Amino acid sequence: MAIEAYVFVSTTGPGPAAACQAIRHLPGVVRADALLGEPPVVAIIEAEGFAALDLVIDRIRSLPAVAETDTHVVRAVDD
């Protein structure tokens, strides 16, 4: 079963546009958007299991424009 998470990203250097563009190209990233306010970028990621999810997060954190991340795993809520 796929695990989905929101990754809130603080940026450095060239800022949110560069970070957002780089994040969009990573495997496991469903969507990445620049935001007005803090944090300046949010990414939606998906992976098969927590180990694979950690790998996607590690790839995001290794980007030069990324200063810090805060990840929130999506919890399914039944209607």
C-alpha cells in the first residue's frame, strides 16, 4: 500500500522557485508547489512503505536549495 506525505520545505540560495523545480523532478514526488508565506514550498510525495518514503525525503533534503524539511504523513480517515 502506498504511503503519502506532505513535505514542507524551507529554502536557501536561489529560493523557492529553484527548489520547487528541482523537487518536481525527483522520483516519488507527486506534486511540488511554491507558496506565499512560510514555508515557501510544499511537496506531496508517495512511496511503497516507510523506507521508500524516507528515501524520497532524503533526496529532497540533499538538494542545494533546501535548508530544512518538515514531513507529515497522510492518515486515512473513513467517511
